[in-house]
Amino acid sequence: MLDQTDRKIIQITQAGLPLTPQPYQAMADQLGLTADDVMMRLTAMQNSGIIRRIGAVPNHYKLGYRFNGMTVWNIPDEFIDELGQKVGQLEFVSHCYHRPRHLPEWPYNLFAMVHGKSQQDVDTQIQQISDLLGDYNLGCDVLYSTKILKKTGFRTTNQQVTL
């Protein structure tokens, strides 16, 4: 269960953490808590599954990365963990994950998001992933972004939320 303080923490983080050198202290000052209390509560909410993760969500377009593609790969299932770790560690991959196949239409089980300032940048990154996967690459495709979607965090309402 969320108490009122947890709800307030979620509410003030919905637009992101404060852009200050000490964001947890800024939140604590706003809530009348200590920074340690805020961090402890966020950690507890994350450990209980109320919050999935705390992380930066950059706006790639504002940073000059206009070419964004979700690469999808058909990898033998027995190598998905090992190869997914390697792909996910590439500096140009913002996120990488395993998803189930939906045969026969969708044979892909490894997804990796890449971002580039040019189409050539993205093509080079895709080739690097392909080279890394080698003979385990049984096929791939790229789904390019066509518009920017609004990214938002967890939302609460005035109604009671049971999680």
C-alpha cells in the first residue's frame, strides 16, 4: 500500500527528478523529509514493484539524434541471454531486451534500440550488431521511429490505488 508520503513522492517525480546537483535533497526539502528518507522510500517502492525503475529518459531528438530504430533479431533461444548481454553493452544501444516470438509472422526474439545523428550512423550500428551476432543472426529487421511519443511516468489519482 502507498501511504500519503509515497503518493507525494510519486506525484513530484512524474515530470522527472529535479534537474539539480542533489535531486533527492530538493525533493526532501519540498516534502519536509531528509534525502535519505526519500531514497529509502523510493528503494522500498522499487523493491516491492510499485516503481519499476529509476533512470534517465533522454530526449534523443533534442540531443541531435534524429534517426532512431528498434532493431529486431532472430537469435537461437539457447543463446539469447549471452548475446543479449553483449548487444545491450554496446555504447550506442539505449535498451535491449528479450521478447517472445509470434510465429510464423514474427520470428524475432531480441530487440535493441539504436540512435544516430544520420541514417549512416544507424546503418553502421546495425552492421556492428550483426557482426557481433555472427552466425547466430538468423534474420533481422529495423522499425524506424516516425514520430515522438510523450513519455510519462507512473500516475496516481485521488482514488485509492491497491497494488
